[in-house]
Amino acid sequence: MIYLLILLSSVWGTGLPHGANEPQEVSGILGESVTLPLQLPKEMKVRVVFWSSANNLIAIRKAREALEVADDRFAGRLSAPAGNFSLQILNLTQQDGGPYAARVSGGLDPITQKYNLRVLKRVPTPDVESSCTETVNGGYNATLYCSVKEREEGVSYTWSTGLLTTPVTEGPTLHLSMTSEDSDLSYTCTAGNRASTSSVVILPWRLCTGRSQRSDEPQEVSGILGESVTLPLQLPKEMKVRVVFWSSANNLIAIRKAREALEVADDRFAGRLSAPAGNFSLQILNLTEQDGGPYAARVSGGLDPITQKYNLRVLRRLPIPDVKANCTETMNGGCNATLHCSVKDGGEGVIYTWSTGLLTMPVTEGPILHLSMTSEDSNLSYTCTAENRASVSSVAVSPWRLCEKRTSP
């Protein structure tokens, strides 16, 4: 024990010869898990890693030994992913947010990597409010405002049209001028924070005319494998619902009657369906890849039944991106660098952006970043963010230090 205290004193009191001074920003979702990625030189033989939170030791990982939890707050909530020395925190709480550090011994000089963990709430399905003014030609000028409940800082909004994912405008507000030819034109509002995204499809013309948001085009909904997703049922406020029939690929899976509990009608979904309090939406738990596909809600309660269609995509949560550098030394002692960002098994539909420092606005879109650096840029960091329809993941790197490692003898 005395030896350990002396060693820890030495570990936390040493400088940062190899790590970046700026902590890596990591975001996790409340109640779910997050990984603090420990990126080390391939040739480094690790003896021991000390993990700390706000300068308090929380875990010790020795080579070829199991992770040892040193803080009761994290009892049963820490694990070490197979094959590396990263740290995974389970069942995240708000109190888990804050600074973390990994101190690695195994070379001539210890290596320290710092992190700043943000614990965010999963972004719920957005709600859209409309303000419409009829024009002289029978059309409408519409202003649509997109928002999520429990409005928190750091939530960004984009609007896209039809099946396009490229935004037509950024921000929660969309202004439109429509004619009757636009009656079936749909728009998608996507709300996202650093850890999750959520979207809703609406038909502005039908919002303005007060008609049901029924459409032959299904609403695109994305969920994460092994987690939960909600199929949002949006109904006129004045509608008195008698019963809702939920189907998957034309097979009845659930029945929800007014003032009664949800009745599951398909054994595949036994124990995995629930009805969120206060509405008739459907929540699917513990998503499997087989859950993906078409869904529909048939609602009885008015003169005409209402049908809402959905297309559910089940995606894997994006892992921490990996960054590879191709560096060429210049005549003045600087470096031309090409950084390539990628995620393992990311699949189609992954979007990459690069930002610098603490700025969240991208400096470039796409997985590749080209840089020309001098020694004055040695402390500059860049963040690669990978995003699909269901999750967001990012990693911060120091390009100068990446190039130093590649060019050092």
C-alpha cells in the first residue's frame, strides 16, 4: 500500500511529455455506456494504466490482469474492452460528467491522456409547430419551428426535404412559400446533440390546411442495435382515439385501446414493446437487426381511420473514430499532413466532419483533412466527428504529434 501511494504520487505529479494539453471531448448518453478511448503507440509495452476522475483514482489496469475498480461510486460500472486498455463506463449518471485522465506506464516516459466527459440526455423525437398565412393564389406562406422537450443547450437542428439528407437549412426555423402542387412535399427536421440524433417527417401543406399528416411516404426512424426506439404517433389534438393497431410488415404486433394497457400480439416482441406515458406511440426495446423494416399504426377514433407508416432502420452505435496520418516534412521544418478518419464497421450513411479546437462548426466535411503546419501549430487539435442517423461519435487528435510519431527515428 505504501508503495502504491508513492507510485500514485509520482504518476499524477508528472508532466505531459506526449499527451495533448487539451482534453479529448467525449459524449455519452444518460443511462447508457461510453468508452474513453486510450490510443497508444503500437510498439509500447504497457505495464499499468491508472484511471482518474477529477484527480481521484477510480481504476487500475495492469498488463494481463483484470481491471481493478478503486472507487465505490463506479462499483459494477467499469469495464475494459477486449484487446485494449480503454475504459468503458456503464449506466452513466449526470454525476459521471467531468474531467478524466489515463496515466500509462510502460516506456521511458509515462503517457497521459486527458478527457472531458459530457453526459447528455438522448434527444427525443422533435415536435413541429407551424404558423401559416394563406396567399391570394390559394397557397400558403408557412413558418415551421422544430423543438424537443426539455430544451437543453447544445442541441442543433437541420431541415432536409424528401429523402435527401443534405440540409436545405440549418437551425430550428424553416420558412416556406407553397402552392397546391406542394401538397405532398415532405420535410424532415433532425435534432442532434454530441451523443444522439432524432428526426421527424412532416407535410407542411397538410399542417397548414389542418388535414391529417397521412402520407404514402413512410416516416424514416432510426434506432441503435440493442437499445430502444420510439415510433412516434402524431394525431390531431381533438381526436378521441378508440384503438390503435400496430403492424410490422403487415403482421399485427400490438393493440392499444384507450385507457387500457398495450397488448402484444406477436411472440417475437414479447417483453419488448411498451407504450410511452401520455400518448399512443410505440416503443421497441432491445432492438435486433430483424426488427428493421416497415411498420404502420392504424388508428380508429374519427370518421375516417388514420394510418401512419414508418420505415425503421436498425444501426450499430458508431465506435470511436480512428485517425490515420500521412505526413511529409517540409523544407522549413514544418509538415504537410493528410488525416483520414474512419469508423470500424460503420456501414453506409456515415457522415464525417472536421472541426478545430473547441469550435463545433466544421472546417471541412468528409473523412479527409489536409493541413500545412509549422512548429507554431504543435498544440493545435482537430476533432473528427462521425455521424449516422442514430448516433454520433468523435475523437480529438493533435496532427503535429501524429506526424512527430511517424517521422521520429
